[in-house]
Amino acid sequence: MKKRVLSLLIVMMMTFSLAACGGSPADDAAEDNGAETKEELTSEEKGETAGEKPEVSEIHWARANSGNILVTLAREKGYFDEVGLTVIEDPMASSSDALTALETGAVDVTSNQGTNNPLQFISTGSDFTIVGGYMLKGMYLVAKAGTGFNDVKDFVGKKIAYAGVHPVVGMAMLDADIDPTDEKNVEWLTYSTNSDRLAAVAAGEADYAVLSGDQLFAVGNNPDLEITCWLDDLVPNYGCCRMNMKTEFVEKNPVTVKLLLKCLIRAEQYYRANTEECVSILAKDIDADEDYVAAYLLNENYISSVDPCKQAIVKTWDGMIKMGFIDEADIENINIEDHINTELYKEALDECVEEYHDEDPEFYDGRVEFFEANNQ
């Protein structure tokens, strides 16, 4: 019990804010490409009368304040309807709330809770399986204008605002033989929200802050601040937010999971081909200003991908062990690769290639190549 409480405390310290994968001001103040909308679908075209049928037709998804553009598109464009799925988004106040809800079966999917957080739960006994992803990258470090950036050695002797050691920054420092947990190397200042971290840099309390998409609008409109580097510059394709389900659900409902992934892959294609239109769609869905949403959705460094990115997950797991966030004594019987399912995503991708390749050959060829490079 003590270990469980300690682990949950660590989760709270390490938690990405729910806006980590896209923002919501609630926390702080095109072309169709052949896709059909809900209104254009006939009953014959819906999944309940054609093709494979899902074992479970209703899926509860833990929704962050920022929402999930891929879920929004799959719903708005009728992709879920076509395969007979209904996705219900249940609002969650925090990442720990979302993952706890997944553990208790209150929801079936989480996607905006980073990579380190579900891994922390797995390390303490939660039987989760990572089946895909949401944000591939999009977080960054901000500092006073003119700070510049050379490499992670710039962080030595500095103060960085986050909620404990940020795992991706920590992994990059480990790769450079710098211990990120040693206060002699870097002092991590704890702030619970992105806005507080940004304010700490603006006030000179911190040299850097690790931030996410919800602050891009604020940073972009403050001439005294600059983005020094993106986390993807430190650890390429680090897999910002993973898509998690209970292992039992995945094993009992493989067709449901595969069909869900197919819908999300199609939504990813639409999103990448119609990004500006998606700004309006997401802004309406989360009741936000379009300029605010455009600051992250239109940023070339803010990328969504349904791909599981197995290699990034394993790297994060190993890094968390090295940094002491996971006790090796607690994971003697855990092989993290047993908690990563790439097969269902690959099946979904192969079927999408077969059925929709002609709609966007470059996208689908790119997804196949990306999978092969990041999931061995």
C-alpha cells in the first residue's frame, strides 16, 4: 500500500497537464478529400449492416480539456458510424483521474496523459496495454528572449520549471552522461500548471519551463520570451501521448480496437490534409477561440500520430528506471513489451492502405514507412 501511495504521488508530480496534447482556455483564460460526413451516410453504409462488427459498440474515452482532434474528426466525419461504433467522451479533471478511471473500468480509453504516466501505473501493477498514440510531439522549452540553445549542456546549473524531472529532458541529459536528478546539475522547480511555469520564466524565477500546446498562443504573443527547443529536438519521435486500454478489454474486443484504430488513422489523414479547417472544427468542439487553437494545430512541430511508437515507449520505460521513477524491485515480473500491442494498429493500417490508399498515397505510404521504423 505504501508503494502504491508513493507511486501515485510520483504520478502527480510527473503528470503532464491535460492540456499537454492541445490546449483549452478553460484552464487559463477546405477540401473534403472524399471523406463523407455524418449527414451523407446511409444506413447501409454504417458498420452495423456491413463488414466486421465490433464486439462492443460503445466506447468511453477519457476526455481532457483540450479534447482530441482525431476523435472529434472521426465523429464529425462519420467514421465511427461507418463501423458501428459510438464513442462517448467523459471529461476528466487530471491525468491521474483519467488513468484511475481506466484502471477501474469507468472508461475504456485514455490518450492525453503522456507516456510516463501510464508507464508509472503499469509499473505498480495496472494491467494496461498501449495500442496507439495521440500526440507524437509538441512540447517545448521556453526561456527569456535571446537565450538561444546549443545542447542539453545548456541546462546544467539552471532552474527548470515543471512538476519534477521531465522524463524526455531527463532522457536527453542521460544520453549526454548528465544526471538530471542531481541538483548539482539542474534544479527542477515544481509548478502545477503550464501557466504558472510560463509565469515563472517571465518573472525570472526559472531559467526554462517545459510547456505544451496550450501555451503556444501566449508565448507567441510575448516578445520577451522564446522557444529555445522542442522536445523532439532532444529525443526524436518521443511519443508525447500514448493511447491506453485495459489489457482485458483489448484481448476480449480485438475487432472493436482495430476498427477504432482504423477510424483514427482516417481522421489523422484528414487532419494532416485539412489542418486549417480542423482549427475551426476543434475550436467549436472545445469552445475555444480559433486563434488560440491555431497556435498549436498549425504549428509544424505539433504532430499527431495514431502509431504506437513502440521504440519510444521502451526508451521512456528504461529512462524512468534509470532516473529512479520506477523501482526495479517492483517490476521483476514485468516485460514492458507485453504491454505494447502493435499488431492491431498494423492490421488497421494495412486495411486502411487497402481501402483508402488512393485518397492520399503519400500519407498512407508514409504511415507504413513510419511504422516499420519505429516499432521494431
